[in-house]
Amino acid sequence: MSTPHLPFWRTPLGWACIGFAALAAVFLATGHAAHVLSVLAWLALLACPLIHVLMHRHGRQIHDRGKAEKADAPRNG
């Protein structure tokens, strides 16, 4: 009988990596708060074009789906 395959984050090594990442995040936030906050402002500005592109793509898919539904609808008359 084989043992079930666990995802990486549920293995002991995965838990160690999660703990290390959490510890690094705490030290980064407490020791370099000014640096982290200044980078967050730039990340917010850089995220705007990405969000703009993704929202346009999503809107086009909805628009195309609406056209397809209208074309498939039976016409009265």
C-alpha cells in the first residue's frame, strides 16, 4: 500500500520554508519599514497598467460572449 502524495507545503520541509519566509517577512517589516513602505507605493503605481490591461481583456471576453448569445437567440418576426 503506497502512502498518499502530500503537497509540498504540508511536508516538514514545506513547513520549514513557510516558517522561514514568515520570519524573514517579520524582520523585513520591522527592520526596514521605511524601505518597505516606499516600495509599496511604487508597486501600487506599477500595478495600475497591469490591472488596466487585464480588465480590458476580461471586458472583451464578456463583450464577445454577449455577441455570441445574441447571435444564437431565436429571432421573432
